[in-house]
Amino acid sequence: IKSIGHQWYWSYEYPEFNNIEFDSYMLNYTNLNQFRLLETDNRMVIPMSMPLRLITTSTDVIHSWTVPSLGIKVDA
């Protein structure tokens, strides 16, 4: 899976799974009606019981791709 950091959103590419590509934007505060939990409009979903390699890069400045519940943070 390739994750690409852009200003204000992330793009994801699944080259080995029918070349799936999509963008993921963080939801606005006004759309939540609850605490801000870094919720997005399109979530990245990973295949279960399969080895996975995540390539993280950026198109502009340094971005941090993170999964707080797993203690994962990668700077791109």
C-alpha cells in the first residue's frame, strides 16, 4: 500500500489489489458533534492475514502518518 501525504489530505494506492486509488480527507469539526478523533471521509482498509508493506511519501512538506491505537507513526 502506498500512502502519499498532501497538504490537507492523504492519497492511498493499492497497486496489487486491482489498482485501487482514493483520497482521504479529515472531517470538519462541524460534521462530528463529538470529540475530534481524526476521523476521515474514506478510511484505509488493509487485507487481513496477509503480509503488508506500507510505503509512505509526501508531495510537499513533512507529514506524519499515524495509527495512535497501535502506537505507529511514520514521517513522510
